[in-house]
Amino acid sequence: MARPPKYVHGFIDRHGKPRFYFRRPGFKKVALPGLPWSPEFMAKYHQATSTKPVTSQIGADKVVARSLRALAIAYYESPAFKALDRDSTQGVYRNIIDKLCRETDKDGQPYGDKSAVTLKSHHIEKMMDERAAKPDSANGLRKVLREMMKVAKKLGWREDDPTQGVKKLKPKKKAGFHRWTDIEIATFEKRHPVGSRARLAMALGLYTGQARQDVVLMGEQHITEEVLDWVRKKTEDKTGLELAIPVHPELRRIINATPSRHLTFLVTELGAPFTAAGFGNWFRDRCNEAGLKHCAFHGLRKAAATRLVDAGCDVVEAAAITGHASLKELQRYIETRDRRRAARRAMDKLISRTEVSNPPARFDHEAKKA
């Protein structure tokens, strides 16, 4: 089956009938008739894509002029925001902004009603200090506000950027997401046997090296002659790098053992496609069931990169699987690989060199034993 158009999700209902929906963040959900690419399907699809986002219209008549909330609406309509990955980054940015707009000061006034024109650096530093317990959250707020201020300058609301000079908070974890070890992978496999959705989810992450927003959209229709054709959602609008990932025999075995009547390999208990965030939460629970509370799905991407390098792949070969556009970024992943193995290889080389360069010592030892 040909791949459905963008933002189309489908599944087989309990009567065996295929159902398709247009589902795009910020837009109204629309049922699509017929099958993908048919005339009636595409007519409704083009109608759905031509409508304006519903999120920017909610409560627009109650927004204070030139407030943070008004700036947020303008930012959502900007080319810079629309260029972000729609299935992940846009959602993350919206959550940060909407949460800020809902928060209130000591007098009970929502931050969303405060002026975006008079916002100062010390105001931003204060908001970041309130998030000091979670540096990533504080730094995320700083990053989003910086993007919003670019829009404010273009609109002529301000001439300066109050985020300039505001320093990032030092993150608590320098290594980012924990990389799964072989022992942890075996532990998860023991808890979730072949045939379970959890095992299939892990196999997709481990043998494709892709992120959660990718694996939730993968289906058998993306595989041709045992090669998975894929474009990473995070970089789809930037590089459009096309990947051709050979299907590992173990992944094929697990796919075949996990029957599905849906367009995507992974679906919820109700048979609907996962969202990236919903899948992350679901997989988090599966990790907890296996006693791996410190593991997350993104750590499988690191593990996949590490396994490729440990198998003898160079960085370019590994990137052909993981889809890293920047080799420097991939190098960051593999720097955390299992150093115990590297140390053993180094010691084996040293032992071998010592045995060759000092034969008399070994001969004397053997002679003394005789």
C-alpha cells in the first residue's frame, strides 16, 4: 500500500473497515472518506489542510493587546514556528508557552496578560530561577522567549531582545538520556517477550535507531524488499535526508510475531495510532514494569548508535542508519559507549605485545616449572 499523505492516520475498526483521519496539531480532526489518494479522499484532505489552525482563534477576542499571550499567537503564525517539526518540537514549544501564560504572579495576574513590550532581562532571570530545580525547563523557557522576541521585533513592538545576556542554567546531567546497556536490554526482553507491543517497540528503536516520533508512524508499507525507506520527522523540513535502513532479521522476526491489522506497527489499546508524547509515556510504564526506571525510549537511539560502532562501523556508516545529519552530533552519542569493552580490547593488545617482546621471561618460567 502506498504511504498515506502527510498528517493522515488510519486503522482497521472492529468491523474490519479501514478508517482514516486528518490529524495535525492545532487543527480540527477530520474524517476522510474512501482510501488514500482516491479522488473523494484527496478532495476532503485538501479541504482539511486549507483550513486555519483552531488553536490561534481560541479566546482571541479576550487577549490583551501586545501581551505575552498576544505575542504567543503571533509567534504560532510565524514562518519560524511553522518551520519547526510539527509532531514534536512545535508541541514542546506550545506547552512551554501555554504553561507560562497560565502561571500567575504573587498578585494572581496571569503572565499571559503581562506586557511583552516592557519585559526585562531581570524578569526572565526571575522566571528561570523559579525553575532552577529543573534546569532543562528553565533553559527551554529562555530559548522559546528568545524566538518570541524575534517576532516582537519584526512586529515593531520592541527594539531590543531582553533574553540577550540572560545565561543558561547549568544542566544537572551532562550526558543527556541514559544509554541502554546490553544487560538492561536483556532485562527488558525477559519482562516483555516476543509478540508483545513493548518488545516490538524496543526492537524498532534498537534496530532502526530512530526517535519516538518516527517509530509511531512506521508500518509495513514503508518496507520494500526488506529495506525501510524513511525520512526523520525532526529534520524532514530541514534536510529531507532519505534513509534506506535494511531490516535486521531479528526485527523482522519480532514484527512477524506481533500481528497487526493497522497501518502502523504500534497502536494504542483502542487501536488508534500513538502520538509521540503518548507513546513516550506508555513506553515509560513498560520500562517501569521491567524495573528500568532510569531508562527511556530515546536511550535506545544511543544504544543503536553504540552497537553499530562496536560492530566496526565508522561514523559515516552509523549515520546512514541513525540519520544524523551532523557527524559531530553522532560522535556525542558514541562517546558514551561501553568503555569496559574498549578497555578490555586495549589490555588484550598490551598483553599480546608483552608476550611477544619478552619471550625469555616466559621460557624461563616454563623451564622452572619443568
